[in-house]
Amino acid sequence: MEIRFLISKIFIFFLFSFSLHAQEVSGTHGPRVGEKLTYLLRWGVIPVGWATLHVHGIQEYEGHRVYHIVMEAGSNSFLSTFYKVRDYAETYFDVEGLYSWRFCKKQSEGGYHSDEEMVYDQEKHTARYHSFKNGSVKEMEIPPKVQDTLSAIYFFRTFPMKVGESCFMDVNADEKNWKLEVQVEDYRKNWEVHRLGTFNAFYVEPLAQFKGMFEKRGRVWAWVSDDRRRLPLLVKTKVPFGSVTATLVKVEIIKNKGEE
């Protein structure tokens, strides 16, 4: 069994666009500053790790007001004894335009390590990739208002959800541009989430325009609360040897010093 492939399944889901956070049910402008969501990751019924999504605050980046958003994930103490995982990603997400200016990612998964960034010029529609590990630099064209794989999460979170409707976006991932459609497919009332209460929730899933990537990595879907917080309650991905789930276990509002 390839452990890195297994653990990466759920982390890839976080980086490819389905948790939501609109401050109004009908859709609003931007994330909620200070929000930190913590998830328990399981392979089948076996706990394997954790993940967090945290909107640190609003700051200046290259003359633009941006949300600084961070994702962290890692293996638990059991898995770390033979396969330690620590992943980190951050995005600088434009407050007004709701698109990315910069995306950074660091991965440490067993013997695999990466440290890279994408810098997006949303005015010239170009991007610059830099690997800090091997020093390689690449440039490429991007669509207008392109999202990175973390900002896409928060762009989708501003989407006013309705069963049968879809959210469309351009996403830059793995040094490529992708067309992504996420469809709201179903609705459930009075769904109980352990330790967090009872929710009405939407069921969302990516469709064909992103098919190539998800065919290789497994089908993924999520349940998202139908309230002001738009909490991603449960994320699940099918893999050839079972399924991996991320369950929301904690919701916090944390304000960092020095940030708005």
C-alpha cells in the first residue's frame, strides 16, 4: 500500500475546492477573518491524521489587500511512528476580486519533500512557478481571475447554493490550468454531527470538467451546512483500497496579533 497516496487523498481534496464559508446564506463577499476549522482524517474507521483551515487575517501584499489563509495537515502519532506527514499551504486571496495573487506549498510525506510557490499576475494573466527545492523556475499563461487550489475553496464559499446549480471557476494546479465545475446535488435536513450539533446541509461534488484529475485520485464529495457559516461538515474520497474521510470536529474564531 502506498501510504503517501492514501494520506494525500484527503489533503488534495482540501486543496481542490469544496469547503465553503459564506457569511450569508445567499452568498457574501469574502471569508470570515479568524475562522479556524479542524478536521479528523480517517481511512475507513482508522484515524490517520488531522487538517486545519485558518483565515489568519487581512494584510497588504504587493499593494493589494488580501486574505492570508493557511492550510496545515499531518499524520497522527500512530501513523507518524512509521510514516510522518506534515503539509502546509497558504494563499494570498484578493479582498475585492476574490482571486489569488500567490500560493505557497510545502510537503513532507515520508521520504518525499517539496517547497514551491506560484505567483500570479492577475493583470497580465501570467504566472511564475518557483521550486525552492531544485531552483527551477517556469512561467505560464493563466485565465483571468484564476484561483489556486486553496483560494478556490474560499471562492466557492461565496457561492449562493441551490440544489441543481453549479459553481464554475478556473483553477491553476500542478502547473496547469483546469476548468472546474462543482455541482450542488442534494440536500439533507437535521443531520447530526458529533460534538457540533444538528445541521441542514448541501451535498456537493465535482463534475466532468475536472474529471481527469479526479479519475486519478478518486471520487470526492462533501456535505456543507446550510447556515451563515457554510461549514464543510464532512469530506469523503473513494480510493481503490477503501475511503478516506475528513470530519469537522472544531470551529474557532482566532484573531492574530498584527492582523486586521
